Amino acid sequence: MNPVLRQLEDELSRSLSGLTAPNAQLHPRQNSTRWNIYQIVRHLLLTYASTASSIEVRLAKGLPTRSRSTPSQLLAKIVVIHMGLLPSGREAPGIVMPPAEPPDPSPSGDILASEVTASLTCMDAILTGAERHFSTTPCLSHFALGPLSIPQWRRFHLVHGRHHIRQILAIRREYRF
């Protein structure tokens, strides 16, 4: 696995380690409408699947995106990709919104971590193939950041994942588990 995604996998796995299924269902105390740990992880898994399938479509076409970054996308790219900051408060696009209810039985942190590993491994294989084809050319557009190269897509997922890892760790601190 690419070192950037391996780092993300390691950090996510550590944040989920030892969680019971009931722990993963707890919402932040101060705002029960915020996502619980299960929903955060499900959202991340949906983003990995969305990136992978969109890259596959781009590979099937054989051509990188023709989109150009807008000034606001260029600024967002500097903040997210180069500075490693992901602003809070933006609602996730519908395609990556997690389900409101967990499956029955709900998964533990270790099961969620194994799903993260499988999903990142799959996405990494697709990104690696795309990198061989597109090299460092921006090949696929992100809705907020504009056209990104494969290394930038990996960096985006690391920054995005860390944003959500902070949320997971905050919930764990709140409940002391």
C-alpha cells in the first residue's frame, strides 16, 4: 500500500482499536444529531468507494479531466492539500452520507478497522493503476477542490481521514473508552 494510505490506515485502526459495538453507536453528548463513530467510519468507506469508482470511470475513458480549478478551488486546495487543514461545518455530499441506523448486529471497532483496511487496499490498487496511466496530471475533479492528481487524491484522503479521526477520538474522550 502507498505510504500515505498506509499511514491513514494505521491512524484509523488505532482510533478504532478496542471499541465495542455499543461504543461505536454513541453520539457526541453535546449534540446527538452529530455522527457516531460507526457513521463516521461508514462515511469514510463511502468516500473511498466513490473515489475508486470515479477513478475507474476516468481510466475507462483513458483521459484526464478537462476541468480547470476555479479561484475558490485553488484556495481550498492550498488549505487542504498543502496545509493539511480541513475546515469543519461543511455537509457531506449525499453520495457519501452514512446510513442513520447501523446494521444488526452493529460492528465493533475491530470489524470497522478491517473494513477500512479492505477499502483502502482496494482504492490504493485503483489509484496505483491510475498513477501509472496519468502520472502527476490532475485526472479527476473533487467537488470542492477541483482537479486533483493521484498523489493529491491520496493526500486529500489522509487529511479528510485525520479530520474524522479527531472526531472519533473526541467521542472516545467524552465517554472515557
